[in-house]
Amino acid sequence: MEITKNNKTGNTVEAQFKVNSEEFEQALDKAYHRQKNNIAIPGFRKGKASRKMIENQYGENVFYEEAVNGLYKKIISDVIEELKIDVVDVPDTEVVSVGKEEGVEFKATFTVKPEVSIKGYLGLEVEESVQEINEDDIAGKLKEMQLRGARIIDVEDRAAEMGDTVVFDFKGFCEGKAFEGGEAANFSLELGSGRFIPGFEPQIAGKNIGEDFDVNVTFPEEYQAKELAGKEAVFECKINSIKGRELTELDDEFAKDVSEFDTLDELKADIKKKLEEAAEKRADEHFEGELSEKLIELVEADIPPVMYENRIDDMVRDWEYKNKQQGMSVQTYLQYSNSTMEQFREMFREMAEKQVKMRLALEKISELETIEVEAEKIEAEYEKLSGFYRMSVDKVKELIEPEALARDLKTEKAMEIVKENAKKIKGDK
């Protein structure tokens, strides 16, 4: 195979490559065997006519298109490898010439990864913000545990309070007229759940069983019923019953009931430990997130737009995969949300651009730091992925090439180097 490379402007490379007549002949023969069962020749059953007969009947170029396409798919990866280019897209390909005597000559334009420059990635300063756990935080967790184990009781000797569940009747009026969907009897509502229009639930608190009262609210501007959006409304209400929660007393017996600990002090100590661990994890995630933002800002590169579009493609596929169990395809979402595919893709654009820049940054850092990955580590990663995806190691290897896996591991190591050399500056608690 003959290959001629011509560098073009920006991030594109043009190349011409030629397949000789012998290889073209082999491709034609394969195309014949793939298609012969679908070709009818008078006097012959399908699949029984020779290639020469078919070519005489339909022309010698009858198998050219399939042969050329098959050759292209077969050799394009070899061309890319020979050119030693990192391709992100092949926007244009044409057949320059084709014939049994001369073979096939292609011309293709490749979009390649950009040259990247990044400086100052070591010693980045990031504000550290670790939440200090106090008694209020511990008390809040204990309250959650109390609520989970609370006994539901009927309340008759006091007004409704936030956190109670009220059963009530209501009828809504907008501009003096009752509106559709604004009326219900014996409706059950937990005050503070946020199920109703903002400002509705707090106005029920303080009201008693049997009491008639009005709740005045304004529908949000983005309310789903367009005829009500942004308008004021009055709801005539009456509480029929109130159900409250009777909390268990916080003592050693409570600790025994809800945990493996014998005393309340032991339970509190465990809660504090877990809250501190969670706070530390959030701080680490914040630290890495801030580092990522700073690395992205350091990237200097003329990034081809197709790299962003490719990443959005991946994110759309991931979204559909994650939502398919709920029966939600992209097309279904577009119908429900009354949006276009372009609008849907725009939801991912900002994140896609950041991820592309981050990947380019880490790949460049791995190059600058001459990071290498041992074969043993690659094999260990295959084992790890095998367990994660619940498939054999050989199957994972079919899906992920060692070179691609090695690049991923190199970028992980690059991020570790950036983190190890970063400086944490004390920030607000």
C-alpha cells in the first residue's frame, strides 16, 4: 500500500493511499461471494452464476462499490497507524481512481488531536474547605433517626405544625373563578414536604381541626398549567384530621434500638466519626474539582469542534443507557419536554467541553512527565474491569484495546502527580 501524506492547516491531515490491483481483485472476489446469492441471472438459480457471467450481465463494475467499501474499512486503521496520527474524525473521503488494472486510490482528510501546551500545572494552589462537625450536626442526625422510628399518632389537642400530616379539603380560585384540578377532599399532605405551591404549606401550620381558612399564594411563572402561571390564587381550606409523630426519647435504650451500640454517647461518637469522614470526602472531591478547573484554564490548544461533538455523542448514549430501564429513550424525553435534539445536546455541552480539555491536559502532562504503565498494571486493570462489568477478561480485551487502557491509566497517574504537588490553602470552614 502506497501512502502520501500532506499536512494541511489547523488540525487536519490529508493523505492519499493506493491499493494495488492484486488486493483489489481479492476484494472483488469477496464481494462476489457475499452478493451472488442475491443476484438473478436468466437460466441460473441464485448463487449458481459465476462472477464472470454476472459481470457480463451487469457490467464489470457491478462489485466495485462493495469491494471499495470493504477495502477502505480494512485498510483505514493501517493508514492511520502508518501516518502516526491521533485521529478524532474523518470528515471527508473520496475515491480518486478505481480499476482492475490500476487498483484503487483513495484520498482522505483526517481531523487530528491538537497540539497542546500546558504550563504551571505543578504547585497549583487550591482553597481547602473542610466542614467542622459540631453538636448541631450530630443532633440533626439523631433527629433523623428519631423521625424514622417515630410512632404516628392522631393529634386533637393542638394546631397543625410543620412535619405533621394533615388531611384536609381545599378548593382553589383564580380571579374569582374555580379552576380545573384545584379541588380535592380528604387530601393527605405532609407539611414541609414541598409538594404544594411555595408558600402554601406554611399557611396551614397553626390551623386547627374543623377550622375554615384561606391560603393565598401566587403560582410560579414556570408553572405547568400556563393559564395559571404567575397568577394569584386563593384556596378555601378545612382540616379534617392531623397526624403527628411521637418521638422516642434520646437515651441509651434508643441507642440500643437503632444501632449496635449500648449507650447514647457511643452512638453520638459513631455519628460524629461518620460525619467527619463524609466531610473529608466532600473536601477531597472539592479539592479535585477545583484542581480540574485550574488545569482546564491552563490548556492552550486549538481544539477541533468535532471533539466536543463526539463527547456529547458519548454523553447522550450514556444518558439513554442509564434511563432505558425506566423506559425513557431520548426521543421519549424530547416529546415529554417539548424540546429538540439540538436543545437536548446543549444540556451536555459545557460539561463535554470541560471533559475534553481536561483529557487533553492530562494526556499532555503524562507526556511531559514521561509516565509509563507496566504491563502488570494493565492486566490488573483488565481484571478489575472484568469484575465490574461481570464479563470475562478476554471479552473486556475485545472491547478495550491495551493501548487505550494504558492511556487511561497514564492520565490517572498524571492527575495523581498534579494532586501530590498541589498546595492546599486554608479557606472558610
